[in-house]
Amino acid sequence: MQVEPLTPTIGAIVHDLDLRDVVRDDQLFAVVHDHWIRHQVLFFRDQALSAADQLALGERFGPLHIHPAAPYVDDNPALMQIHADADSQRNNGEVWHSDVSADAEPPMASILKIHQLPASGGDTLWASMYAVYESLSEDIQQWLLDLTATHHMSYTGFYGNHTPQRQSPMAVHPVVRTHPVSGQRALFVNRGFTRRINELSAAESDVVLAMLFDQVKEPLFQCRFRWTENAVAIWDNRCTQHLALWDYFPETRSGIRVTVQGDRPYLER
């Protein structure tokens, strides 16, 4: 197994590894997990994972998360469908976000396998929320530690006629969270789900969130992955955000995502 960092900040491609072996081998899983914690998102090409294998890989990390509203395949809500084509009105992940941060216990990990690709385009970008937080001035870093934010998911106009699995989630989380494994602090607000900083007026909250959301766009904090057929990405939702580019309309991009339950975000002083 060889690990090739994509950038000094975030992301690595893992070569010469069959993810099915990770499911069966405790020691190998521990090695992969350590690299995952270090690089925040790992990429694996040419993986022969079946849907059952992908579910088993997810369960290696922990109990599986069920998306509140997204469509799924094989009559299994844990197999979230990621799909955009000529008939789609929107694209999954078209704004910077951490998956379902509106849950009281947001997902820990997401595992996406792409099955069908457009002729070109369809890349995904990831950003390190460690790096974003550390890029802020010390005074701003300290000030943010006292703030909380409301996260809310709205189904309107996104999931079409698909019947939600549960009510639209809403939760309050610290603006800065402590990663339970690395111990590092990460910014935990995102354009997809964060609606309001609770300790500020609406106008003040809008200004601060806009500043923080813009900071995520800095290329120095990002990596970009060009998908190939049967490639897999595993990312840490506790310390990353991602953005899926929809630059391939009207072509099709399709895959399956398995998501792993997380815990309630907290800040350790």
C-alpha cells in the first residue's frame, strides 16, 4: 500500500489496496484509519466494491447513518443514491457543506463510489476545516469559541417527490468543534446547513457567516479529485467540507454513498 498526498493540507490517494481487504483485516483497517485521520479524505481507484461490500466497509467505521430525505437504491436507505442527469433540477452537493450537519449527531464519515461518469468534469473538492480555522486571526479564533450556530435542513425543491425518511432535522452546534480523535479544533459552520449564529443579531450573523463561508473557498485549504470509474472516496465530516461540481450537464454522473453515524459535536477548552 502506498499513500500519495494530494496537497500538504488535505487529501491523499491510496494505491495498491483492495478495500474489501480492509473489511476483513483489523490491522489493515487500523492503518487505513490512521491515514484517514491524518489526511481527512482518502481516495482509492479501481475498487470492485459491491453494494454489500460498501455497506460492510461503512460498518467498519461504525453504525450506518440514514439520510433524512435522499433517494436510495436496492430498497436500502443506507445506500444513498448520488445522481444527476439531463432531467435533474439540481446536483447533490452543489454548495460547500458537511453532510447533514443539521442532525443532532452529524455523520462521522461518508464513503462514495462513483459508477458512471460524464466524458469530462464532475470533480469534487474538499476543504480542511482545521486549516480554515487556523487561518483566522487569534482574536477571531478565540471569539468564535463562545458561539453556537443553528443548522437546519430544508427539503423544499431539492429531493423532489421523494418521501422523507424523517422530519426535517434542526440542531444547535458549537461554531468550533474538537475532533474526538485528533484533538484538533475545526470550524463547524457550512453554507449548506448553517442558518444563524445564535449569540448575534440576524444582521451580525449574516456578516460573520459570509466571512467564514468565503474563507472555505480559499484554494490553499482544498484538494480536488478527478473521479474515474469505480473510484471511492472516504471523508471525515467532522473536519472537512466538500463541493461537487456540476459542470457536465446534460451528461450523467451517478454513484452510491454510504454514511456513518457520528456523535454530538463538542468543544474542549
